[in-house]
Amino acid sequence: MRRKRTARLIVSYVLSLVVTLALLVSWIVYVLRAGSRLNDLATRLGGEGGNSHIVVLVVGCVLFGLLIVGLTLQLAQAIGERNYSRRQEEFVSNITHEMKSPLAAIKLHAQTLQQTDLPGTGPQRSLGFILQHAERMETLVDNVLESSRLSARKQRPAVRVPLAGFFSTYFDEMRPPFEERGVRLTVDVDTDAAVMGTTEGLHRVMTNLLDNAVRFSQKGGEVRCRISSDHSHVRIEVEDDGVGIPRQELPRVFDRFYQIGREISGRRGGTGLGLAIVRGLVKEMKGTVEAHSQDGRPGTRFVVRLPVAGTGTSA
């Protein structure tokens, strides 16, 4: 249905363009044939009639040109709005699916807890699963709220975040989930620098990048994270050896609601918000983020560059 609507828009545009061009040609022919009469009319009205028809011709051509540009912009806007609406619909469908899975798990283990004859470790195991899936839902909700905040351009006050201490705690927290998924996490932190931002924002940037990496990695794969710095910038690299990203999709992976092609995302799920949030938060911290991948070769590498905070900067 959406393809038919887009096709109708394009057909309408082509017909309008043909009619406009036909009118333009007719206008040119008419002005050239009636040139002497237009010049005589201009002379009778008190003007210089010698080249009046040329002026009329140029003005008409400019107006027709503006009309063609307007039609083209209108088509581009209409197609863009339809694509954005489609991505929003897919987002609602995806996040509903993402939330349905942990809700079903929570319900199942809550029903298990209702049984009075569970073995000694049964209740604790079920409680652990309930907490795990509740945290998963909390992350989904937080991503939606963070995406809305970034879209509304509501800034958070920036503070000085020392990276050595942050990453020491952060990677201790992240290793267990990686081990549960059967993916190895290797870390190389070589910096004593600090950046201006928030601990929560930096935490979300790293978590979304790592979650994206592990989602596209096979069991037994590896995700490599390297942090280094020079006198002006901190460089954060997150690299996986998963399926990779097609080259033509690299420029769009940070778009809100955008997901990698169906041959990949159809199997992997996701909401289409994670990388858009990464870009928004990195931009808030005055940094940049890029995605690198090569067709035909496994793996994707994300590179974040953040300016180093001055030693005199305080919260």
C-alpha cells in the first residue's frame, strides 16, 4: 500500500512536470513569434521596445523554473514525510514486540512464585529472572524518554567526568551480561583524561554501542573496546566481528527510528533508537561519532571523539 502511494506521488509529479514543461515551451514559442507586437506595445506604453520581448521571455522562464523547483521540493517533502511516518509505525511495532517478551517472562516467573511447593533455590531463581527482565523494560523506557528529550533539545548541565574511574566501574558492571550471551568483551583503557558531560549520558552512550555490538555478534564472538586520548580529544572505539553494516546504510544508521536492512534487522529486533541516542548525546558533549564497515567483511567499528575537559573545569 505504501509503495502504491509513493508511486502515485511520483506519477503525479511527472505529469505536473510534463504539463509545466509543455507550458514553458508554449510560452517561449509564443513570445518569440509575438516579439514585434510586444515591442510595439512596450513602446506605446512609454518604454524602450527594442528588447522588451526578451525581458518578458526571461521573466516567464524564471517563473516556470521556480514552479518546477517548487513541485520537486513538494515531492521530496511528501516522500520524506511518508518515510518518517513509516519508520514511526515500525518503531511502535518494534518497541511493542520488545516489551512483550520481558512482560511474558515476568508473568511466567511470577506465576511460578505462586506455587508453594518450589525447591529451595526456585524462588530466588525466578526472582532473578523477574529483576533481569524488569531492568530490560526499564532500559527500553529510558531510551524512549531520552530520545524525546534529545528531540526537544532539553540540555542537561554538563560536569567534568574523569574517564579512568568511570570505565573501571562501568566495565565491571558490563562483563556479566556479555558472559551470559556467550560473547567475549576485551577492554583497553589508556587515558587519564576527563570530558564534559554527565555520567548518565556517557553510560548510555557506551551501553547502546555495546548493546548494538553484542546484538549483531554470534555466540563465541568478541567485542573490543579501546579508549585512548591525546592532549585535545578522547577516542572511544567499539568494534565487533558480527555481520557488519552494508556500505549504503552507513550514513543512515544514526537516524531516529532507522534500522538496518530487513535481512539483518528482521532477525535481530531493536527499536531504532539506540544509535540515534548515541549521536544526540555525543553531540551534546561537543563530540562526533562515526560508523565504519566494509562490504563483504565481518564486523563494524564505531568511533566516538570527545573533547578533553580542561583541568580547571569544575562541575
